[in-house]
Amino acid sequence: MAERSTAAVDVADNSGDEPPAAQAAKATADGVETQDARQAADKPMPEPDGERKAAATAAPELHSGHKLARRYRLEECVTRLDGFSSWRAMDEKLRRAVGVHLLPADHPRARSVLAAARSSALLGDPRFVQVLDAVEENDLVYVVHEWLPDATELTALLATGPMEPHEAYQLVTQVSQAMTAAHREGLAHLRLTPGAILRTSTGQYRIRGLAVNAALRGITSDSPQRTDTEAIGALLYAALTQRWPYETDAYGLSGLPKGVGLIAPDQVRAGVHRGLGELAMRALANDGATASRQEPAFTTPEELAKAVAAMPRIRPPEPTFTAPPEYQHTTYQQGSYGTPRPGAATTAMPVSPPPAPLQSRTGRALKWGVAALLIAALGLGSWQLADTLLDKSDKGSNTTQNQPPATDNDDDEAPPKNELVPLDIKAAQEYYPDGNPQNTDGAKYSYDGKPTTWWRTKSFNEGPDLTSYKGGVGLVFDLGSEQEVKSASIELKYRGDHTEIALYAADSASPSGPVSSMKKIVAGTTSDGTMSMTAKNPEKTRYVVLWLTAAPYAPQSEFSQAGYKQGITDVKFSG
């Protein structure tokens, strides 16, 4: 996630409703609105009071862990806005991260969002973040799309400074060509902001939210090609100058000074590539402002893409290499035989005379004395080594003689110790003989060994005893084969009051009768977060029923209301 990456989520951010476009304000019959071209990019678009109230009341109340179509598990809510929400989710079938947009089926824009998502999915252009699924079920409309964990938003890139000319050239080339292909298929974006542009680790730019982002907010335009062209010009302007080409601040960038209008990029920042700056001005061209040579403004992404292709190609900057440190001469090289370092003094180092040879009488006596000591040391060492080896040999012989004779029983295995052996749980499902389940999808989390997942009961207003109005709630565990169940260790989600649990031996994974018809293995009560139970008379069974008859009081959480409830985090059996 480590920091969470939002680069791949087609997020419903609050940083602006749409990129400024030329006079695109229009209201439609279903409450969809547009905004004026000069409206501040980071101010929310006004919408009718009726639509706002409908969106607020119809917003789906979902939580982390909720699963769509038994496949997409919601993990983190990125944004809630205008009656819809955006999530990071996990596709459990393909084991990959995805992004999900959710809104109620009766939302005023639900139909248009579905249509936009399905049209975008048909494009199949790899330069766009792909829509993977668009579904309406259970009073919900959701759109599933790619999640690119290695991609970075253009917003984050611009926060570090303006782009090099080559990188800005790649940006406008790839985005204009991609939008040209989209408009040929009748698809417009209408919300090309720095947050909608992603740069992958390979240097490719990908566009997210094609048609979908605008549909989620009800944005339309009388001239969609002109709107997207101006948005590409704004992106190029920001890449060259690190400034937003309007008077308002947006997307983490400062706007232009108020009252001066649209000024050329090279007047905002020195050293801007002139050709790219003129392209940005011709693509923006708001209120008639153009580049200094008064060339005609671009009205479609295709015109902009052709103009970029006609430019002289901008080469990438030359790679920079750090100079290696200066080679340090060794002590020997710094003497009379080495090359002196630059700037070093050339004065020769004084050389000490060599020691006098041991040719005198004293020297000869010293040599003979040292030789005698060495010979004596070698002899003493050899004698000690031989003595040690002989001693070890004698001890080895005695040990062999003292060993008792082998018997025929030496090959027999030692009797096994009466130790508990963990029993594997193959599967689990909820047991509800009264026909009212608690959380059937969560049964698999009761034995996965993860403290962050659990099977939970519903919240009850009366308690802690559940038997007065509900016989109890429970789970059935499948051990795969008949095993002798001696003990159990149960990790609980909530502490307090007391929790009562009993284990029963069942005849199948879906027992039809009540627990009173089953053989009880062991029962226990606890106020702690862990319950350990050991059976006096172990039972052999394949299926074990965990039956909860009392639960403590716990406050409200994101998953359930306050009340008497319990969660089973991890169950382990031993035999």
C-alpha cells in the first residue's frame, strides 16, 4: 500500500469538478449540470437542491469487508461524494487489486454511469485505465476498473517541479493521440485533470475515468472535443510552468496573477521550450487568447496531435554521470618510484639506511640461539601431539569394551507420548436451525488464523443470555475425516460480561436437528478474549458444532450496532 497508493484509483476527488472548458454551462432534465469555462477548478459544481438531497439520502452505506457479486471485497473507501463512493477492492477470483465506484440504483445519474462505463469498456485502448465490469444488482450500481499500483498521478509529478521539455513532449503526444482515438469512437472525457493522468514505471501515460468521471458528476458539454482539447492544453501549460493557467489555484498548483489574463508560458518561467509553449497557448485559446504569432486555435485533440507530430522531435536530456573520486596513491607510489599527485610537493622523502647485516660475532650467536629454540619447540610439540593421540585411542577401546551387548529390543520404537496433535479444519459454515443466519459469508474467517478477520453475530438488544429468545448461534467445522476431539482454543473479538460456548459432535456439515440431539463434547464460560476448553471424555467425530449461547455487550463499530454480540476470530482443535 507503507503509504497507500491512489495512483490506480479513478477517485472521486474534491479537487475540482471539471477542467475549464469553453462556455459549457447547460442543465438537462435529469438534474445534470455543467459549469462555466472559467469557474474555479477546485470549487464543487452547483447542483439542484432536490438532486443533492436525493443523492445524500440514497448514498449506499457499505463498509470494508463487504463483498460484491461474491467476488469483489471492498477494502478501503477512497472518497464519498455526490451520493456515490469510490473504493479500493480485491478481486478474490483473479487475486488482484481493483477500483470500484458505487452508487444507488435509484441515483439520478445511475443510468448514465452504467452507459458510460459500458461504452468505455468497449474501447479496449490500453492507453486508458480499463473498465472491467459494470453491473446493477441488489439496488446498487457499481463500476469495476483497473488498479495500477506502480503508476503515479501527474499531480504528484508536478508537485516536484516543472517537467523537462522531453517529458512534457511525451505527455502531450500520448494524451492527445489517446483522446483522438477516443473521440473517433464517440467517447469524450470532459474531466481531464492532473488527477486523471497516470505515469507508469515504464514512462507510459494512461488516462483514467474516460466518460465515467463526467457521468458520475453529471458533466456534459455542447462541444466535447473542444473541452478535452482545452484540458490537454492546460495539462501541457502546467507541465511547462508548474502553474495552473487560470486565476484560481487548483490541483496543488498556483494560478496566474489576477487581472492579467492568459500569458505565454515563457513569460511565467524562463527557459520554457518555445514550440511546446505555443502549442499550449493554441490548445487553451480561451477568450480568444493565442500565441504571439496569432496562429489558429486547436479545436479537436486530433488537430493538436498532428501539430505535435509535425514539431521537430525533442530529444531526451543527456544522462549525467558523477565523476569518480580522485585516485589516491598508496604509500609506496608516493615515494621516489611513484608519480606525484597534482599540487603535491616534489621534495624527495628522506630514505633511512638499511639495517646492518648480522655478520658480527654477536649476530652469529643470536642466529644460532634462535634456531635452537625453534628446534626445541618443534620437538616438544610433536611429543605432546603423539601423547594426546595415544590417550584418545586407549579411551576409545575402553568405551567399546564397556558397552552392554545389543538386544533384540533395540530396534523397537519408544512408546508414543500422550501429546495433543493439532487437527486441520477443512471448511466451516454457519449453523442456524431457526432459519435466521447471522453472517454466512464470514464463516471462513473463523479459522483462517488472522486476528484482523472474524465471523460475527448480529447485535441483540437483550442479553447476555441468548437462549430466552433465540436458542443460540453457531458454526459447523469440517475436520475432513473422523478425529478424536480432545480440546479447543477459541479467540474472541469482544470481552466483557461473559461468553458461553459449547462444542457438539454432529453427523453432517448441515445438521438438521437442534443441538440437544447431539453429543456434547465440552462447554465453557469466559469474560476474556480467549476460551480454552479440554474435554474429560473426548469424542470421535468429523463435524464439530460451536454453539454460542451468551455474548457480552460491545459498543457500535463500523460493522454493526451496539448491543450484545460476539465475533469468532480463530478456532483451533486438538486431538
